[in-house]
Amino acid sequence: MLNKIEKSLLAVYFGICGFFRDLMNDEKGISGTVVAVLLILVAVLAVLLIWGFLSGWIKETWETLIKGNAEKIKLN
């Protein structure tokens, strides 16, 4: 029984090692992964850049609206 368990564990281990070895040697798999990571990075940076530019404008617009309408809104 233990012999079968050991053989199956070794088969799983070598199967996983072989999969990752093949993945590392396969240029298509690596380049696709790299492209996906770079696209995610570019998207995050674009959102942060746009938010950086718009946050000041949104703050100024909000303050203008609140100051201009403070008497109408009756803020404490």
C-alpha cells in the first residue's frame, strides 16, 4: 500500500516538474504570460495617471459647487 502511495506521489511530483520545465522552455507560454502581465501593468498605470489628473479638477469643481450654493443648501 505504501509502495503505491510513494509511486503515485513521485509520479505527481515528476509530472508537475515536467510541466514547469516544459513551460519554461516553451517560448510561446512565457511570452503570453509576459504580455498579460505587461497589459495589466499598463492598464493600472493609465488609471492612476488619469485619476491623478482628474482628482484635482473634481476637487476644485466640488468646492466651487459647494461654495457657490452654500447659502441655498444651508450647511451648518
